[in-house]
Amino acid sequence: MSKLVLGLPKGSLQEATFSMMEKAGFKIKTGSRSYFPAIDDPELEGRLIRAQEISRYVERGTLDAGMTGYDWIVENESDVVEVADLIYAKQGLRPVRWVVAVPNDSAIHSAKDLEGKRIATEAVGLTRGYLKKHGVNAEVEFSWGATEVKAPELVDAIVELTETGSSLKANNLRIVDVVLESTTKLIANKTAWKDPWKRRKIEQIALLLKGALAAETRVLIKMNAAESQVAAICKILPALHAPTVNPLGAKGWVAIESVVEEKVVREIIPELKRAGAEGIIEISLNKVIS
């Protein structure tokens, strides 16, 4: 049987990735020390690896495909196929940012003010690229962790990954500039991508993951209504294309359903009720394939 070796991110992205994979239809089990997670698909072999390293192993062909941040693809200068952009992170469905941050009372207010300064970061390559882009000479040192606490005593500034900015604020730091915005990517080895079977398998995973992500913010709304009320209800009801309307056993009545953004449900349900909808139900979704 053909096998696809898939790299899964260990660390901050692990829980969110496992959850997204399960919604896509792939259940993953792993022990606390296991680097070989079991996936309930006999065609997949999982490898649990730090997100910082996945793009390198995909480029080499040790992994056929993997899920990692765009930031680490850039940091490692990895030559891989970017198959799908998956906008989720540790705490939500949004990109993360690498930012230049300094103490609140620092005199640094722009990239130019970093001239001759010392910067700590885990993303040394990204930071050096940012400084080169702005024509700035500064000392960049690798940070092994706890980067937020190093300024101002040990360094003048940091370049750190943030999703909400709360950790920076808690450490009395302010953002000066954004170095890079990053999302999770499904990537593939170039040789694997040319293999017809492996490409189909990778594309299957991409389709299902994008469907799972699309379902994260949507729900299915179902209701019954008199035929005379259909036009008014459909005018209120958003849909991917158009609401589905089917006749019921009772003459003159129909069932109406539509996939809608969850954030609008609280606004439209009262309107639907006033327009004549009955038996309104809201159903969570696992996947929405457009």
C-alpha cells in the first residue's frame, strides 16, 4: 500500500492542528513522548516535529508533506510547494505576526531607530531580512526563550511572535512594526508533488482541511414555513448560493435550509420568525466544501 508521510507541528500549533485534522476526518492519537502519532488512515504516516523544522524535512524529502507556519518556511528559506493556506493559529482563526517590540519608554519608534541596537529573537533570518530591507545595521542574537523579558536589560528590542499582543502588553512592551504576517500552510515536497498518487492524497487533505476551516464560522439553519412566506424568508436568509426549499408532506408547507455565518444568526433568527418561519433549528457543521 502506498504511504504519505505527513509532518504535524509539535508545540503551540499541535492542539489546534489535531482538532482541525479531526474535523477534516482524520483522528490522531499520540502518547506524551511519541513522535509517531497514529492516524486512522492506513495511507498516512504521521511524524510529530517542531514547526520550526518541518519545512526543512519536507524540502529534503524526509517528509512528503507537512503543516507549518509560513514564517518558518521563510526563516528556513525552504524550497517547497505551498499547497494550501490554512488560517488558524493557537488561539483562533487569524494570522499571527512577528513584530518588533520595545519597552514602553524606549526611544525606538521606527525601524530606522534600530540602527546600532541589539535585538533578540528566535527568528534570526526573518529579522536580518527585515533590517536589510530598511537599510539598518543592528546586532541580532538568537533567543532560546523568554524573549519578552530580555528588554531593556539585555537587549534594546525584540522580534517576537504574537497573536493577540497580550503577552507583550503584560511585559510592558509596545509594538514598533510588523516584520511578517504568517498563517499555517500545508506544504509538499517537490518530488512528492510530482507523484500522481501522493499529489492526489495531499490535495485530498487540503480540500478537507479547507472545508473544516470554512465550517468553523458557519452553521446550518433549518426551518419550516408556509409557501406564501418563502419569498420573504429567502430575502432575509443568506446562503452560499441560494437557500434550499423542499416541499413537506403537509400541503402548502415547505422546509427551508441554508448555510450561514454563525455571527449573523442572532440577528436573523428573530427576523425569520417575524417573517413566518417555524421550527427553526441551528446545526453545527464539520465541513463546508464550496
